[in-house]
Amino acid sequence: MNRDEAERLLVERIERRREKDFEEADAIRERLRAGGWEVVDSAEGSELKPLKAPPSSAPPPTPRAVTLLTVVHGWKPDAERWLLSVFTHCKADFEALIVDNSGDERIAAWLHGRAAERLRSVRLDPPLGFAAAVNAGIDAAAGEVVILFDSGVDLTGDAVSPLVEALADPSVAVTGPYGLRGQGTPKEFEASTGPEVDAIEGYCMAFRRADAKALEGFDPSFKFYRIADIEFSFRLRDRGGRAVVVPNLPLEKHEHRLWEATDPKERQRLSRRNMYRFLDRWGKRSDLLVGQ
């Protein structure tokens, strides 16, 4: 759905809300969502936010075995450090793919100047929510396997080969070094070494691109990053796959910038909203908890 049509529907929805026809207003919201637009209501009014990046006009990239993907929201030194670790330690047939979600012209210029055979970037202008930004990377990826990294997680050795090898098992849908298990309920998760777990944390999570595309990627409703990785893990596992921890990978965690940069009260509010969103879909699916 193009913006002109979306704007027309937004005006119609505002009129329906003014007339207190909330059922029709909700139906229009769903039509907009199906067309790739989110309606954000505030005291100042309603506005449209895209749920996905526009289609790319770039030529098809060279196919690779694995895409190492990260989303950059700022903090250029973190991205530089991550890139150096990738090119130093990855032994597979790989590409590094950076989704620039920063809205910073300096970062865009830096990435444009760094473009190379195995380094590509996707610029989102305007920036999107976390999940939509990840999806832009999945769409652009040239690898059969995608490994999503937080840009604050660096390789200190070959952490890629063991993850690719784990996905050689067709029963494994998602894998990574940091696993989570529900504590008897989908309402609470704790770190687990597995090996089989309920979800893999997005600090470093590997999956087949084809599987992610079949699910249309992460749920773009998750504009803040928290819980988005758990929800994506559950959807992969709901198709019959397993989530498996590969322990002791040579990785180093640094400061999580989005966490630290968000006001604690706002962080709590956004996290709670994402948990409600997750529970609305998966709260009754205790059958997906591996400890049950």
C-alpha cells in the first residue's frame, strides 16, 4: 500500500473515531497494518509509521553461506569494533551486512565509504523500529544462514562455524550461545545453557534465511528490541523446529547501547508493552516450553 492510500485511510479512521465507530476504526487500522503501516495515536493526533523498509533497487548480491547481520542505531565505534572482529575471525564464506538505522549522515557516509565485496549496508531513512530494521537486513541478506548480532557483541575467535554446523541439523530452527527457558510459564524467562531451550537471545542468534522469510521475519510490532527475539524464537519453534544452545563460543559482550540509552522508566514501559504483546500470542502455549 502506498503512502497516499494509507493517508486516505488514516483520515477515514480519524473520522470513524470522531463518530465513535470504534469497530470500523479498528478494522481500518488492521487494513493499514496489512498494507505495511502502523497507526500511532497520541495527544497530538494520529500518524503513520512504516512497518517495513521500501523494496531495494540494488542488484542481487553474490550468494554466500552466511550473512553476519547487525543493526546500527548510532555509536559508530561499536560498529567499527564489530566489523574488525568479523573480518579478523570469520572463517566461513560470509558477508557482513549492516543495517543503518541511526538517521545519522556521518554513519551513512562512513558505511558508504567502507563498502566492499563482503561488506554491504542498508540505510533506513527514516529509521524504523527494531524488528522492522532486522527484517530489512533479512530481506537483503545473501547468506543461506543469517546470524544476527548486537553490535556490542564481538568475535574473539571463530564463533560462526559452530553455529552454521548446528543448523546443518534440520530439526534445529534457531541457535546461539545465549539461551532462555520459561520458568513454568511464558511470563518469565531465565538464562539457560540448554542444550535445548525455549528461545535464543538476540545478542547472537542464527537461523536459516528461508525459514525467517517464510515467517515474514520478526514481528514489526516490536519497535523496542526487548522480547522480540523470544517471540521470533517461538514462531520458528511453532513450525516444529528446536532452539539449541551452542555453548562457549568465542564472543565478548560490551555495553548494550539501546538498554543504557533508554530512560529506566521508559525502558520498563516499553518492555512491559512488548511482554503483553508476546503473551497475547503465546501466553497459553505452555506446550512450547521445553521444561514442561
